[in-house]
Amino acid sequence: MEREVRVRFAPSPTGPLHIGGVRTALYNYLLAKKVGGKMILRIEDTDQNRFVPGAEDYILESLKWCGIELDESPVVGGPYAPYRQSERKPMYMQYAMQLIESGHAYYAFDTAEELDAMRERLKAAKVATPQYNSITRNTMRNSLTLPEDEVKQLLDSGAPYVIRLKVPRKEEIRLKDLIRGWVMVHSSAIDDKVLMKSDGMPTYHLANIVDDHLMQITHVIRGEEWLPSAPLHVLLYRYLGWEDTMPEFAHLPLLLKPDGNGKLSKRDGDKLGFPVFPLRWTDPFTGEVSSGYRESGYLPEAFVNFLAFLGWNPGTQQELFTMDELADEFTIERIGKSGTRFDIQKARWFNEQYLRAKPDAELAKYLLAALEEHNISCTQEKAEKIAGLMKERVSFPQEFWREASYFFVAPTEYNEKVATKKWNSQAVAVFEDFKNELPALQNFNADSVKELLLGILERHNMKIGQVMQALRLAVTGAEAGPDLMQIIEVIGKEETVSRIGTAIEKLSQYATA
Ligand code: GLU
């Protein structure tokens, strides 16, 4: 019988979630959603030394913002609760014991000093990677080298110990990765990994395999950095007798820095000029703040669409996908093998597309919120009109105010370049007439304003192209923007007249020619 697809995202709460982690969560979610399976969040917090307060909440909030819904999690619970490994602590020892009993694991009593001494010895003997492994274990203090009664006595006396996996000396370990195909690793490359630590906590490797098994996980989709651990995981499944239900593995290619040189890492923070975290993060220890996509003005739909394409493609020209469409199209086979360069311009492009697709009424909300902060009142109708005029020109919601404040506040500064090039006495002569005749204009709107201006230009024997930029400068202070006649319609007769008057005064030094 086909098993129900069950995938998990298994972050460690050691800090903010990196965008690479969000992508991993997204691909897991898309697979589950595509086939009607289950998406599970498991918090892997067995390494208490690396625990960071607030990290788990941050993970949950990030997933929620992206629209990644969890069927089972530490918050909603589920049939395999608890979903936090620290709360599952009592479950792991029995599996470590099972491995000891079947001869696949052993107790090791070596102190930190003894381990250091071993590494020094190996280094001196020019061993490239000194490891506790099938050869060196024979020289150490463990239940394979010590007499049985001494082991018993050590255990009875409460001496500290770890439990290590007994990795075979010569064995080819094969595993089929859904993205990379067959991966072969020789067991001599793997050390005798610690499975249980001296504090009674399992390590990542043991806890991860036990939980994936108990939680009936069918697919492990995770970052490429875990590929070197995968052969070890295969051994664990085998030794625990769970090979029949071992999940399928898919190791995702790395996200690379924009120049392709190396992995995009958490430490890149804001150094590259864009966020590497979904939400803003304040480090609880140092107070350092790292920016997030949400706070930078990215819409979650755009962020998700962008992330989906960092490593996957649908095989067609279509680029805009809702979450439902992504799930329909998603297949692991279409995930690329090589690393994907991060391209923030593409993220911006996605954001522009999603902004433009929103109805003006919704975009008006961004503007109205900013206006409220600045204590400026504005009708819904006017806000909608401005949003509609601006939407082709902005990439982020906050720009509705930043780029369009001239709809509400008269310019105090004028673009210098335009003033030098375009402000001249002929234009000023046209503007004087325009300002004088505007107040009497009937049916004031973009069309009638334009007609009036064209009439005046004709009298002056001039073309509209000769004054347009200067008029925009007078009304908005800016070099570019949406249709000027529409802007004038929105700001109104009186305000336009007053702004033109002010500009004529303030820009007089340019009007010599
Ligand atoms: N806890 C691991 C991490 O932080 C999980 C790796 C896996 O998915 O197996 O990435």
C-alpha cells in the first residue's frame, strides 16, 4: 500500500531562519500540498548550548507569513507529539541501547583531554583528518577495548560516557538521492559519531532518524549541507531495522551569493545590500538588528514565488504562480542539481508584478496608513486614484508615500538637473498665463487642464514638449512621475496655482535665458 506522504521541516532554534531554510520549508510544503500529504514542523533543540531565545517563535512567524501551513507542529500538536526534541528526550535512549545490544554501538568513556591527545597524536603522525573511527577506537577507552567488568563498574559508578556508532571499516554505503541520483560513500570516510551525549541528550543524528521513523516521514527534503550525513543516516536505519520504511532523500542545491562565490550564509546579514532573513531579527544577546523581507516591503506572495524559483522551475515560460499553482506544478525532478545564485533584482521584479496586480483599493491602504502617520487626511477615493497612478512606478508599498508625497505636500526642493536644463523665460511666460487662467477653468479635470495649456502654448508659439518637464518640476519638484495632468487633477486648482507661483519665484535664477 502506498504510504501517505509525510514531510517535515526540522530547524534548530539557533537563531533567525535563513532564506535558504525558508526555501527548504517551502519545497517540503509544496510536495505535501501537491499530493494531499502532511507537513510537519519539528523543532530540533537537542543542542542546548546553541539554543537562542525567540528563535522558535521567529520560525513559526516566518512560516505563517509565507503562507506555509503546518498540519502538525509544537503549536497545533498532532498524532506524534511532542514535536520538540527536548521534550522527547526520554524516547531516545532505548534506541541507543538497541544498537549497543545488536553490536552496532558502544560506550565510550574518553575524557576531553584523552580525545585531544588522540587528535594530537594523529596529527603528529600526519593523519589528514584525525577521527574517532574503526581504527582509532581500538586505542581509546570504550566498551570495545575495556574488559567487560570494568565497563560495568564504570557504568555502575556513574562515570560519564557517550554512546558512539560503530561504523564498519570497509563498506560501500549507497543511497539514492531524488535530485542527485546514486551517492556512494565509503564507510572509512565516516567517524564513529556520538549518538548519545554525556548529558543524556541524543545528538542530531540519532534524534533525527528516530523521529523521522516514529513520525512516519516519507521524504526528507533538506539542504545540501546534510548530504555528508546521509550515509550515516542510512547506516542508522539499517542497524535499527527500519530500512524498509526509510524515507526518500532529496538534498537541495545551495543558495549562492550573487557573484556565485560561495554559499549565501546567515553571516552575510545585510552586508550584501539585501536581507537574508524573512523577517527582521533582533539578536537577543547583542541587540544587533538584521533586516527582513517583510519589513523591507516584500509581499509574501512575491517572496514565495521568488524563493520557489531559486532552484526549481516549471519547465515553461510562466513565472507568476500562486501557492496553489506552485503546488500543482511542483516536482522534485525539476529541482536543479547545481547551486543557484541569489538575484535580488528578480525578487524586486516579482514584488512589482504582485503589487501591480492588486486592486487600487487595496494599494490605497498602504498610502492611507503612511498618511495617517504623517497626520495628513485623505479620502479613500483620492488615495485609490493616487495608488492607481503610481502602481506602475513603485516596487514596494512604502514608496506609495515616499514617491508620491508631492500629492499632499508642495515641493520644497527642485530637481537641480531639470531646473538647469528646462527652466527658462519662455516656459515661465507660459506658466504665468497658465496660473492666471486656471482659476476660471470650468469642469476642472486632466483633460480640460491639458486643453487650457495647449491653447496657451499655441499663443506663445510653443510645443508642449518644450515646457512639460519644467511644469512637472514646478508642480512636483521631481524629474519623473505619472501623467502630470492627472497629478494636477488630484492636487486641485488652487494648489497648482500656488505651486506654480512659488516655483516661478524660487527658480528665478534659472529663468535668465
Ligand atoms: N536540524 C537540522 C537543521 O537544522 C535538520 C536537518 C534535516 O532536515 O535533517 O537543519
